[in-house]
Amino acid sequence: MAGKCEGPMIGIDLGTTYSCVAIWQHDRVEIIANDHGNRKTPSYVAFTDTERLIGKAAKNKVAMNPTNVIFGAKRLIGRCHGDYYVQSDMKLWPFKVIPGPGDKPMIVVQYKGEEKQYAAEEISSTVLIKMKELAEAYLGSTVKNAVITVPVYFNESRDSQRQAIRDVGVIAGLNNPKVQQLLQDFFNGNKLCKSINTDEAVAYGAAVQAAILSRVDAEKVQDLLLLNVTSLSIGLESAEGSYSIDSQEHHHPDQEKAANGILNVSAKDKTTGQKIKITNTYDKGRLSNEVIEKMTKEAEKYNAEDKKHKKQVEAKNTFENYVYNIRNTIKDEKIADKKKIEDAIDQAIQWLDGNQPAKGSALEILALGGAKVAPPPV
């Protein structure tokens, strides 16, 4: 069990189509709505000549920019380009996927006038960053820890898919203490309850597990327990080659599954005291530490660029509204120097049309264009 984490720990359902984020707060789970007021965010990322869009804004670009709007990227995680399922999905996607180093699938897009290649982990980390920022805006504090859910087929038998999700979290700037198999798609024929929103239900479970791992001081949490059962059978191979646990009087096998999903198996010979330990980290097909570090730095860079562009757009919109408000105000008014002000307004509108997108901060934009019309609003 992990110790008490610094800062809040959130639960994220990183879905193939939609993603959802939740937090244990005030003795209950709260699903966090996005900036559109929706509790689910499309797992879409769009690349344009000027910016990178995430969520609904990205999904809205599918019709006009299909080759540069990425969705379903999670389906590529932990797979090779030559994988049967990858080849099948590629026939349905409008964007381009090519083989990279080690036959790793790489997604090709046009971004800011250049051809870029991204691994599925990078695209998924962008969605995680969006969910992380939604939680931070809601909580009013920085979030560094999260429980990320994975589908049932992301398990130890699928090589490194679960560990790849951890890599996605690292790239997104999150520490992922537990990757929990919370979603089950088979219930022995029992009828499913259609009133439950499955995306929110999975995020709900992730938030509960986050509360347990972070050891929040809540009485209700202490009564909850989520188990992640190891799907591997543990036993000893005898001299005859049989596989059993009959010789436990001489050998003591032990297994420990860490909170990050890594399996530690150890065995001790009680007669000689000899002990051996094996750690299964599921590194096959994973990104190297160097590549993860590079992707993390690039994610930070792109995130900073996104925030800068957002401020520029907001500044341009603020100034544009300001100019048109002045024009509407003086339209039917008899004021001194009306012709001079109207000329200044026309010049400002021409300046706006010639500066798409606007460059610089809000103050710079008002200084360049607003001063020609009237003193900037306070």
C-alpha cells in the first residue's frame, strides 16, 4: 500500500472514445465536469496550422480536417504496427499510421505547417493532461497523482499494455500509483443496468481507489476495499518437471504485487536459507526511459504553447469585442470627432483582420490596436 500522497489524488477513466475524471471529496465521489459542462470529454486530439485542440473542440474538427484529428489512439498502445488489430483499425481511420522504430505504430499529422510523428502514448498523454487540468481548475490546486483505469484486455498476458499506460501518465506529468483493472465486460449472462453511465462508473471506481491509496482521513473510505487479483498461477517445478506446490515444507514461494502493477515473486529454500527474487516489470515493447523523458519535455513544451495560444485568442476576442462595442455605441450618437473615431475603428478592424491569430499578450494587443480607438477598458 502506498503512503499518504502529497496533494490530491484523482481517478481518471482514459477511454478510447470518451474520458472522465473524478475525485473523492466530502465523503463521496464527485465527477468533474469539463469546460463545456459535460461530465465526459471526447478522447480526441486535433492538430492545425496554429494550435493543438483537445476534447470537444478537437472532435468538432473531424469533418473539416479529418487527417489531423486523432481518436482511438489508446487502441495502438502496447501493439506493433503489424498487429492484426492495428491493421484492421487503420482501414477505418482517416489519419495516417506508419511503422516506427521496432515496428511501433507512429501517427502522422500536419502541425503548424510541418509533418510530425507521434506515438500513441503521446496522444493519450495529451488527453490525460486535459483531464488533469480540469481537476486542477475544479480543486484549485496542483494534481500530481492519479489512478488510471484500463480495459480488461490490458493485463499481464498482453505484455506491456498496462505498463504503457503508466508511461502515458508519466508523460502527462502524473505519478500512476495503481493501474487498476476496474472494467469488466462479462458478467455470467446477468442483465446489465442501463441506468448507469459506464464512463462515470469506471472513473468513480478509480476515484475510490485513489482515495484508498492516498489514505484520506475519511471513515467511509476505510470500509471500502478494491482488489487487483494477480492472474498468474504461482507454483514450483519439481525435479521431475511437474508443476505444483506440494514441496512447500522445503520451499516457501511468495508474491507481492506493488501498487504500480509490477509483480515481485520470491522463493526461499528453508533448509539452506537460499532465496531468489524475480521482478516482472513487463518491459517488452515499452518506451525507453530516454524516450519517455523526451516525450515528457515535448508535452510540457506543447502544453505551454497551447496555453500561450489560448491567451492570445482570448486577448484578440477581448479587443474585437471592445472595438465593436465602441462602434455600436457611437453609431447613433452625436459626439465630437466622430469621424476621427470611426476612422480609428476601421483601422482597428483592418488590423484585427490582418493579425489572425493575434500575436502577443492582451496588453500588447490593446497597445497596438486599442490605442488607435480609445483608451483600453479598465
